[in-house]
Amino acid sequence: MNSAEIATKGVSWVIGSASDLGTVQPGLQILKDMQIPVVTRVLSAHRTPDETVEFVKSLESRNVGVVIAAAGLAAHLPGVVAAHTRLPVIGLPISAGPLNGMDALLSIVQMPPGIPVACVGIDAAANAALLAVRILAVFDSRLAESLDAYRETRRLRVLDHEFNSSDTNSSDTEFSDTNGG
């Protein structure tokens, strides 16, 4: 595979429930802003197992480079996806039920040996998308530049915060080594 083929890879979102679409929206927006092709499907490891496996097996031929699987509760979807592809899979635990996503988080991070799934924080769709971009950017200089620009914008936003400006009443404090070292 040459670098031109790798450079056009996209990201697939497999979402366990249509009710999770609002949660994944920030991640979808990041991929749109970075002009990364996206293939999205709502599929369930339990309610649509055959369709899930069929879709996952089609992803490499669709030129997908990374899969993000979002699921709540028992969160079997990321593991099922990973079991049926060689592509990197990022699990996105969704807050749901009485445990507010902790069950999904623990389920995703406890994959059996040989079926690895990366995992981001509960409802952290933006981080899931950014991790996917980082993976793709290893082989795509345009994406690497987009990621660098995104990070620089975030850096400047922190530095430009009103608390950091010179006209606030805050003062820098110097700390000295009180241990005599």
C-alpha cells in the first residue's frame, strides 16, 4: 500500500443506539472539520449481530483506517467490532443506566488478550475522534498538519484566557526551595 492510498483513509463510527448520536456529535464535527471521510452506522452487538459483523467486515474495502465503536451499559459492541477486523478500534463508553457509563468503561478496557480495543473516557467523543486522527496522521502529512493546527488553536485558547492576561489582578508567585536544595 502506498502513501497515497493510506492518505485517503476514513473513520467509521459504529454506534450502539440512535439515542447516542448526540453524544458522538462533537467527534463527528472534528472529523468533518479535518475533512476526514466518515462512515456511520447505528448497529447493536445484541440486536443486530449479523448486520454488525457484515458491516465491520466491509470496512477495509470502504477505505476505512480506524473504527470508533460507541456503546453504553455492557458495551459489547467495541469488542465485537475488534473481533471481526484488523483495523484499530477505539471504544467510546457512553453514559447510560444506573452506573452512568462506568460499566461500559470497564467492559471496554477489559478486552481479552488478542482482541485489543483502545478506550477513551466516558462520553469523550472528541477524544475518540482525535485519537483516530492521530492514528491516521502517522501516514498522512495533511492530517498531521491539521492535527498540529488544531492543537495550536487549543494552546492559544488556553494562553489567551482572561486569567492569563496582564490586566487581571493575579500576580505571579515565585516559589523557593524550602528544603535547602
